[in-house]
Amino acid sequence: MEKLINQIIVKGTNEGLMMILPEGDWEEVRSAIVERINSQSAFFKGADAFIDVASRNMRATEVADLRDLLGSFEMRMKGLLSFSEITQKNARALGLDTSLPLKRGKRERKLVILSPNEDSAFLIQKNIRSGIRIEKDESIVIIGDVNPGAEIISGGSVFVWGKIKGKITAGANGNEQAIVGALSIEDSQISIGGIMRIFSKKIRNSNFTAPLILKIQDGDIVAENIKS
Amino acid sequence: MTGKTITITSGKGGVGKTTVTVNLAVGLGLRGKKVVCIDGDIGLRNMDVILGLENRIVYDIVDVVEGRCRLKQAMIRDKRLPDLFLVPASQTRDKNSVTPEDMIRLCDEIKTEYDYILIDSPAGIEQGFKNAIAPADQIIVVTNPEVSAVRDADRIIGLIEAEEKGPASLIINRMNSAMVNRGDMLTQDDVNELLAIDLIGLIPEDENVIVSTNKGTPIAFEGKTKAGRAFQNLAARVEGEAIPFNEIEEKMNFLDKVRKLFG
């Protein structure tokens, strides 16, 4: 068992997490998956998953069970990759992809959900004033303040090199790994991956020179100091 | 001669746009400049009242745009300053009677003979506002030291930036020194912290403004009053002079006064 859990390979892709499963008895592999997810539940939560089972033949009930299992960890099973024609047929019958979506094809571009660790971001170098709304799939970096009455919406993370006084939505597509960073946060409303928190008093890093990072921890938005 | 078109706007109503426009015009007029004021508030005109010219209106801006009279016929000369004119708004029409293109054409015509055109924008962000900023070379945003006015000013500044009209300048109107010193009013720094644009005028609250408005004699004629002096300073800054912002008296205790006396 100990060995089996270490044989599960997890990779991040543009489309979500890729989980490559080892050979062996399905029941044992299944419990190894549960163990693996439980060991890092915050990481897996909310993720889109593609499962690669190589040449394993999976019955329709097993595929459905796997999908429900991932669902119980608040993950979405998007695809099942396999060489086995039986597995492919059963996956398609359940509406799962049997190959990874085209990489950054023009048509697909709007659907790409970026994780906060990716390096593509939209840069704005001015104060965002009341009444201005900026909505992007990618992460947003603002050099300036976000004033009251302004709205920033991103599928990824939002970083404000200034003060947040307006409304920020990060991880707008449900990405709970998104973060919000700022030099200070005043009266504002911030949501990450669908979880919202209202800030009514000014907060900033206890070390004045470093930014403040907001992230989701145990279903709530928490502030974290960065030491510089 | 190519004059400069300056639009005065605010977003929120009642912050003193018209008062500022009229007094800036008088301030510039007192400096010997040829100035035309255009009342952009079609349907709710009142610049003529503040200038004391209401009974002289024969033609208005809509008459000019619709070709019922020549521009010169609609321009009313001020009683006191020979080079100050008003193009009044129509009271019986609405903002949609004029388009931004009309305003640009009108200002281009006036610019050839005058130093400054001051356009008084109506409150709001609709057609009247769009008409008023279309011909502007410079935009001045008027606000009061209170949160709702500052919020609206921020919105307006965002719209001006979106129109690529260059950086707007700011006038804070109705500053009450006593309240600022007590800590009961937003300070110049508080306003600047949010809006972050260049300050060009700081007008203290002054009862004399109401008196002068009702009399139809703009306060800028009375340089001895607090507000009158502030408006004259504003005119000087619009002309490019570096005048220090000393309109608001700072709180000084006895020791400070003694220190100041001895430099």
C-alpha cells in the first residue's frame, strides 16, 4: 500500500491537475487515491482533474465511481485518458474527455483557467477609479490603488501594488488556489474562488514594507504576512 | 489667437461648479483676459443669475446650434468687465438638443478671438457631461471635502481618463478651516490620497459667497473676502503662476505664532 500511493503521479497542466494512476488491483489503487487526496486536501480541493489509467480496462461502474469519489473531495473529473478502447468508450458515455484539450488553441483560449503559479498576467499601471470594471481570465497585477466603486475580476490571482478599497474577485472560475495580494486593504469586499469576505478596517502587513497576501484556508479567507 | 477651453465638472451636483466657473471667469477677466463662459446645463440654467445677467438673454446656445442666430448675438457682455461674455443655456430645451460635435464646432469658433472658454458642465455623467468635455483642452474637477462628493469626483476622473482628455486638475470647494483643524472634515491630504491629481484651487467656505450669488455680483470681484482671494489665486494658477496654497488657515497656538513672528 505504502508503495502504491507513491506511484500516483500528480502534475499540474493548463487545464487542471493530471493524475497518473499505477497498475494493480483497482480496489487498492482506489484507496491509494483516497489516501493521497486526504494527505493534501487543500491542494486538491476545487481542482479540475484528468485521470490517466494507461492501459487499464475500466468498467462503466468503476468510471462512475471514480468520478463520484473525486466529486466527494470537491474535485471535478474532466477527463479519463487511456489506451484501452473499453475504458475510452465508458468514459465517453459518461461525458468525460478521453484526451487533454488542445493546448492553448485559439478557440480554447477563453476556457483556460490559470492557476496562480502561472506566469501570464495582465498588467495595469494606474489607479483604478470608481466605476471602472476590469475583467480578465488571467491574473491581474495593478500598480496603483483600487478605489472605492471599482471592480476587479480575475480567473486567476489579483495583486495590487497599492491600496485595495474597491471590490476584488479572484479565482472567478472557482479556482480556490488563487491569491489576492496588496500593500494595504481598507474598506473592501474580496472574494476568492467564490468565498467572500468583507474588510471594514484597514489591515496591512505588520512589516510595513512587505505586501499582505490573502488566500483560502479551511474554507475561509485568511491574511498572511510575507517576511521581507 | 488660439484660446484655451476649460471645462468645469464634478459628477455630484451642488458642489459649486457654477460658482467656481463664474468666479474663475471673473478672476481671469480681472487679469485682463478675454473670457467666454458657456452654460452647459441646458434646461436648468443658472449661470446668468450668478452673473446678474438673467434679464438680458435674447438668444441661447440652442439657438446658435440650430442656426436661428449668429454666435455673437447669443454672447452677453458682462456689466462690469468688458471682455467677459456669457453664452447662456436654453431653459426650455434639454441636454439632447446639443451634440458633442456642436460643442467642438462652437468652441473652435470662439477660440479664434478669445483667451479662455469656460464650460460649466451639468451634474451627472450623461449627455450634458459628454457635451461639456468634448471640446475641453483642460478639465477641472470640483469637489467638496466630503466622502460622497469625493467618490463621485473619482468616477468622473476615471471617465475623463477613459476619454484620454489628459490629467484633470482638482478644486476643493467649501473647505472649513475650523472643522479641518478640529479634525471633523476631510483634509486636503485626505482628498488627494484618493483622487491623486494635481490640486489647482482650494476655496474656503465663506458666507459672502451666498450673499454675492444672490446679488448677482461674483465674489471674485471682492478680493478682500476669503473666497474672493482664493478665486483670484485660482485664476493666477490657471495662468501658470505658482501661488502657494495658503487659503486655509492653519491651527496655531501662541508659541507657533511667536515662532512665525521671528521667522
